[in-house]
Amino acid sequence: MPFSRENDATEDVNSVLSRDDLQAMLSGINRLLASESLEDLRQVAMEVAVELIVPSSSCAWTECNMSTGYSRGCINTGEDPAMMSQAMSSVVHQHPVINAFLETGDGSARAISDIISRCHFRALDLYRCFYRKYRTEDQLCLTARVDGDWVLGLVVNRETWGFTPSEHALLQGLCPALIATYTKLRCIRELSINSNGVNLTEASRSCLVRALRAHGLTPREAEVLSRVCEGLGNRAVAVELRISEGTVRKHLDRIFLKLGVNNRTACVRAALGLIHSPVRDNSVVC
């Protein structure tokens, strides 16, 4: 029997999910919230979704800006997302979940099987020309609107028909953490590109490092923070500088103290603002 969204609306999540389900969902939420960059978030979101919705044949992530038309996608099967997007473009108008979202604005977790019958789905070009190739018989989709323009999509594919109420609830439970983490990380990314009139494509890394050192940061702290300002997460900073993630965190703790901030976003803002601010000595700052 297809999952009924009307029935689910009246059910409390705790009555749908078991204790183990709730613990797994909370663990996934914590992993999402701990993501240190947009790249991390994309991969972690797919990993968490596949671990929660078992069995699943694949999982995909999409993000698009409704104003600019920018879009990006990734899939955990190793397929080329650009080629898949091109193949989907000619049949996407038939996707029942996407059409329902565009019509109602409701991005709650919803499966193809919630909206149309299996016979109807298999008769569509959407299935015959696309999903059958990837052995997908059903798809559970979560759509989240962020800051008005950005729309995120997290989908889980399955080789059999149907998803359970608990699987809907598990994917839906990730939504607040996805929105909060994506909003935070995109803010950091945008600050790293343009803050107080400073564009890092114009202000070189060496210029930023010099400014940070002139304001009391050690050479290594300045190198770490310059990478953070470029949008890198702790893992990526550690790889680039050939140090451990733990060392990166220790450097950031000291940097926060020196700059008088208590979070990553404020740290990036403060760092970029130093480029044009007075320094403590006679060093020349770009």
C-alpha cells in the first residue's frame, strides 16, 4: 500500500519510529551539523541517507538557485552527475514529486509511489528512458528551500517499489539540520569570497597571511586561517598543510581567542576585515 501523507500528518514521529530509528536519525543529524564545508555536507548527507534508508540502490544530492539558475549535483554511485542531469533534462517534466513541489511548495519527504501507481510510472518516458537504465523502481525525495532562492534536494533510489512511513519520517527528520548547516556553510563561503569589499581573487593569499601575522597570529595560525577564509574545512586544511585535524582545531581555538570571536563565521569576517585595518607595527599590509 502506498504511503499516505494525510495519515502521516496526524501521526507523531515518535509513534512511527522505533528507539533504534530515533538513535540512528539523531546520529545522522549530529554528523550533518558537524560538517565543516559544503563539500563535506554533500557527501555526509548522502552517506547518512543511505545508512538510514535500507535497502537503497543509490543516493543523490542537488542544489540550485532559483534566481540565477545555478545548479549542482552529485551521486554516490560514481556516475557523472553532469551527464545524468543532461539525460534527465528531457524527461524531468514528468517527475511526479518535482511537479508536486512546484505546484504546492511542499518539500516534505515524498516518494514517487506516494503519487502515482507503479504501472503509471513504468509507462512514463521518465522511467523508460532514465530510471530503468539505473535500475530505479522508486525514489524517496526530500526538498528544502533555504533563504528563499536556494533549493536543496536529497533523494534515495530503490530497486523495489514503495517506502515505509518510518523511512519517510527518517529522511524528513534530517531537514532542519540540512537547512541550518547549509545556511551556515554557505554564509562562510560567501564571506570568504567577498567581505567588506575584499575579494580573495584579488587579495592574494600571501597578502591575507601578512595581514594576519601583523595582527598577532603566528605564521602557522595565519596559514590555517587563510585556508579557512577560502572555504576549506578542517580536513582539507590539514591535508594541504600536512598536519592533523586535531592540530588544525587547536590552531583555530587560539585564533578565536586572539581575534575575540567564538565561531567560524565571525572568524572569517574578522580575518578578512584585517586586510585594510591598522596594524600593530610598521609592517606593510596589502
